[in-house]
Amino acid sequence: MKKFWLTLTLLLIQLPAFTQTYRRGEINLENFVEELFAQQKEDQDYEDLYENVLQLLLNPLDLNKASEEDLKSIFILLPHQVRALIAHREKFGKFISIYELQAVEGFDLLLIERLLPFVQVGDENQKQVPFWQRVRESRDAYFIFRVARVLETRRGFTPPDTLSNGRLTSRYLGDPNSLYGRFRIQQAKDFSMGFTIDKDAGEQFIWDRSSQRYGFNFVSYHLTLYNRGKFKAITIGDYQLQVGQGLVFGAGFSPGKGAETITTVRRSTIGIRPYTAALEFGFFRGAAITYRKGLVDFTFLASHLPRDGRLTILPDTLEQERTFISSLQTSGLHRTATEISARRQATESNVGANIHYQSLDRKFQGGINTLFTSFSQPFERNWQRYNQFEFRGQENHLHSAYLGYNFQNHYLFGETAISKSGGSGTVLGLMSSLHPQLAFSMVWRKFDRNFHSFYGNAFSESSRPINETGLYMGLNYKANNRWSMSFYYDYFKFPWLRFRVYAPSSGHEWLGRVQYKPSRKILLFAQLREESKARNLRAVDNTSNFYLLDQGTRYNYVVNLDMGINRHFSMKSRVMGSSFHFNQRTTRGFAISQDLNVDYQRWRISSRFALFDTDDFDNRQFLFERNVLWLFSIPALNGQGLRYYLLGQYKLGDRITCWARFARTIFTDRELIGSGLQQIQGNQQTEVVFQVRYQFLR
């Protein structure tokens, strides 16, 4: 009863302030994404990361069921704040309302405002209802269908040319429409089931058994059950696994370096999670279970799925054919006869396990991982200077041990792994609250040049944990509710050759950001970043020796203002630019953009107008854009021109929501856009998207 009156008092005091500024599921997704991904990198898979951001947003954690790892996985709370929330729940009992967060020690209104879109207080009586009734009555069930298209005609959709030998040039076999569908029905910590279907532009919508194409080019599906007796999770279909620091099982949301310099350096152990993205690689297909025995969780997985790859057939000395995989394809595109010929030419099988222990006081956790991978044919990639130590063969096995330990306001974590080749990888880190206003993080990592991890996603400079040593240090200072500053410095070395870097090299990167938020309606920040990396000097740089390197140094700056004009209108202004120095030459680029957004409950309109001017590709400007739900957009603006878009969202009743988007880029320095089959005759490119979501409300 005492807790009830405490919660009621907090509601009466603070509810008016919250209800004026917050609606369930509302978040400034642009700012949240840009804090996590401070600067776009060409080798980073941002579509998968963005998928996981939306999963976090659309599937809020139940405050009464969320574990410490669940709370850490949203990258908002520091370790001592997570412990404070858990301690409050244990001392006062289950949360009655999300507004009770105001009573948690160390939680201010600014922190709660950031946290609210990701948490909820669930219905405790729902689990007492029979399973199929819970499925039928689920409040989170929907179907989404989307059509997207570039209006201009790409070369791949034009009639083929005739070569001198009488053959026709390659062209796309399908239409220019991109089709996407997703069905999902779920309940947090109870069940999730659904499927995803996808056809890319240029792919045929065809039923062809010989090429294993049945309508949509890609189909993904899953059925996952949670907390069934001693079984913590049971899944069949497509899934991922995230445990330890990502050296063996690194699926899920792992942003790495960004303007959020503390909470993103550590990977959370969240175990089995359904795979729902449209990317055609990076997941398991089969079955997995997690069984809980006391303080120990046992996870087992089995997977068998086709892979796109190029097969090479050679005669051996006995005049018998020898078949091997020369390359694996990860684009997921099957538009031409050549691309289709690589479809599902190989298969990949995986068997793995994880044993995870957490102490009774939850201060210590640790575990071991193991994963065995085999291919249907040996993998013998084309030999290059830089890839001599990459994986070759038909089988790989990988094993690791990891741990995490809370000591007062400090959290230590780490993982070390070894692959079949004998190469090892290690990640060691620390997150520390030095003061209520100051937090510090540090990560050291070392990955051998012959360390092979196919599903690893550890903290690193590269997109894969291989051939790298580095030390990262981050700081975050919160002067008050208005001012905050963040900074990180990362030094890294690559002991062996890399793509376009044919000698051992080193580099560094740092980022500083100052943020001012005088009210809930205004956000102003300035950010500066430097990155220094080596690359080959080429013949066009007055040398034919590919082993000569020069250090390329890039500076990026951003000044951004978000302002809520009133309850319906908001605006965003941004100036950003860069410079790149390489081989005694400096080039530059910049972009300015202006957004205007309108929100009238049932309908929303977002718009942007941007101008850009860059000297070369190294100075391309990345601008995160609002798009329809589940579609990610960060165009790389290169050259001279302008870009604008208009996005509309309208809610037709309680069940149906529609989106429509029109975006156009107009170049002033060219009459051809793109190259190869993607080439467009003219100086403009126009993208249109239409999407509808139907929610199965009860």
C-alpha cells in the first residue's frame, strides 16, 4: 500500500509534464541513430543495425521482467543505473507504472525521457491465458507490405546490345520494382512468430524450381517460444545468437564507436533472438534451445542453410573433377543470369553451444562458446597479396571463454577465442562511473591475422575481428541537465596487409561532441571527428609500387539544431563538412540541410532540402533520412547538387497506417549517374516508396 501511494504521488506531480511531451513509442530516431553511428563507414552493415534499433523501439522491455542484460542492451543506462533499477524492483516490488522510474535512485527526468520509448509495464495476468488464446489476442501483431522503385530507367532495364560475336549484353531479368512484406505476431518474453519476404529491383518474380526461386527471391521465417518451464527459449526457423563480446556469436545490435562513448563499447548477452531482417546472410537456419538449470543456461544450436557462391570445377591429376568454392556472395542480389548462377550453389552447416553462468548476486557472469562450421565444398578464395591468412578449407571450429564482473561503480568484461587455424582474438574492457557526472570506458582488443570467425561482431575498427590490435578510451561528462560532452580516442594497428593497404599499417580516430539542450524542444550539438588511416600509393599517384603507403587523414564536422516550434511543427538545421588529406593533396566537401516536420496525431509529414558540394568520393557526405517504417536510408552525397524528400504517414483508423515517400537527387556536375547496369542517363535520380501496415488489434 505504501508503494501504491508513492507511485500515485509521483504521477500527480509529474504526469502533466510527461503527457505534454511524450507519447508511447515516440522517439527522435534520427538523433538516437546518430549518437550510435557517429559517422557512416562503407564497410559497415547499417541495415542490420537499424533493424535492431527498431526492434528495441517497437518491442519495449517489460520493467518487471527485464534482466540486467536486457536493460544494458538498449545502450542508454550505465551499469550502476541498471543495478539501481533492479535494486528498486527487488526492494519495492514490481513496477505499477513507468512513471515510477522517477523514484529510482539516480534517475532524472532527462534520463527517463530517453528511456521511456524502450520500456513498458506489462500485463501480469496475460500469461495465465492459454497459449493459443494469447496468440489470438496479442496486441502486437501486424503485416507490412512495401513497394519501392527508382523512376528513372537504369541501363540494366534497357534492351540489350549486340556484341561483335553476336552475343547479347547482360541485362536485368526482372522489373524495377522492389517488393517487401513482413508478418509478425509476438508478446515480450512469451512468444514470437512471423515471416519476411523480399524481392529486390531487377529480380524476377518467378516460380522456377531449377534455380530454386519461388515467387519472392528471399523468404525468412521463425517461431520462438520463451520461458516454457526450464526452457528459457526454443526457436525454429531463422535466428541469431548474441553472447559474450561477440567473438563467436556476435549477432544483434552492436554499434561500436559513436557519440555515445560509454554504453556502446560492451556487447550484452541476450542469447537467442529471432531473425527478421531482409539481409540474406549473417543468420542461422534450423533450431536452437536454451535450457536453464539453476544459475546456468545451456544453449545448443543446429543450422543448415544454402549460400550464394561461385563454384570452380577443375580436373585433377587422375582426370577427375575437383569442385571448390572460389567466393561467397553476400549481396543477396539475383538480377542477371550470372548472379542467378551463383544462387544457392553451396551449403553451410553449423553446430554450436553456449554455457552461461550468472552468480546469485548478479555481480559475476561468465561462459564458454563453441561453434563448428562446415561447407559443402572446400573454400579456396582467389589469392591476393592481402588475403593470404584468410580462411581456406572446408571446416572451421571456434571456441571462446568470456566473463563480466561488477565492482561498485565499475564493470569489467572480456572474451578470448581461438579458431581452428590457431589464430586467437581477445577483447578486454571497462566501463566506470567515476562520478555522478563523469563516466569512462576503455577497450583493448587483439585479433590475429589468421583468426577466423564467421559470425563474430566484436568491438573493432574493421567490420570483422581479424588482423587488428587497438586501444579505445571514451569519456562522457554531464555538467547538468542542459550541457553534456563526450569524447573518445582510438588507436589501432593492422599487423598484416589489408585491402588497398599492401603493408602493415596503423592509424587513429577521435571524436568530440558538445551538446546543449536547454529544453525538451531544443537540441543543439557540435561534433568534430578525425580519422587517420594508411592506403596504397597507386600509379596515378606517381608510383607503381603498391607497397608504398601514405597516411590519409579525414576531418568531419557537424553543427546541428533541432527545434520544436510548437506541438505540431518542428525543424532541424544542419551544416556538415569534411576535408581529406592524402599524398600532399587536400580535398573538401560540405552539405547543408533544412528539415520541416509536421505532426497532427493521425498524420505526419517530414521534409528536407539539402545542398552538397564535394571534391571527390573521399569527401562524400552522409545524411540520415527519415523513411517508411523498417526502411533505412543514409545516402552518400557525392559531387555537386541538391537533394530533397517528402515523407507522409497517415493512420486510417486503429488498424491501417500508410506511408508514402518521394525523394530526388539532382546533380549539377554530370549527365550520367552511376556505372554499369546501374547507370542512369541524365542528372537526376528519383526514388518513390509506398507502404501499408495492418495491425491485428483485439
